Amino acid sequence: MYNKQKGLFLSLTIKLYPTGNIPPKYSFKGSKTKMWRCSITKQYFRGVDSWEASQNILPHIRNGYTGNYYGKTEPLENPKGYEKGDEILVISYILTKGGEYKKNIDGFKPIGQAMPQYASQQMTEAQPSAPDNAQPVTMEDHKSMRELDDDLPPF
């Protein structure tokens, strides 16, 4: 039988309560006092950055855990008199253990292998491009070239 050991569940969760509005207006809201809550320490944090920098989470980040955002709706239990809906929106930032490096399954090589490596070459001296019997252009040559131009009418 398949038995997979589950790792530690690391998440930061915020709950948004219904406003009674219909989209495109905002249909959920949260207050400043109900911030993100840690699943391990049950402490409140202002955001993901401060949570990841905390001393309880930082060792997991260094061990290869990465985070993704997830969202779901849950039924509202014990609604207060002013709440105008029956569902709450729960947004979680969950850390999961990153997998090992996976081999390429689509057949393409990684860029480091696909691109040829730069091979350094010695610098060479520039060679003159004009033949040995080349002569400079004179004013007479320039005037004779002008005679070859056609007079075209304007468009």
C-alpha cells in the first residue's frame, strides 16, 4: 500500500468576509486588524515578506521550500448581524517542498547546452580592401558621372 509521509504544513492565511455587493464591485473585504495568520505559531503578520523573514520560517525557506497562493470559499459559520453573505474567501500562501531537478521530458536541450560556447580567437591585422592598381577619384571623374544622370520630371 502507498504510504507517503506528509511534511510540515506551512501556510499564511487571511480570511475575507462578504460585503453583500455583486461583482464587478468588491464582494469580499478584510480589516486591518485581521491580518495574515501563521499556521504554526498562530501569530499575525503584515505580509508574506515579514513572515518568510521570521525565525520560525526562515530555516524552511533555506531548505528549499517555495510558496504559492491558493484561494477557496468556505461557508460562513455564525454570521454576525451586519454580514451580508453566506461565504467567506480564504486566501493562503502555502510553502511546499521543492522537488529535485527534473530531467527534460520534451526533448529540448537546456539553453546552456543548446547554445554554442564562445571560442576566443586571436586578433588579426586588417587587410586593405582596395586593389593595388586603385586610383583616387578626381573632379573630372565626378563631372563625367554627372552627365550619366537622367533629368526626370517631378512627381
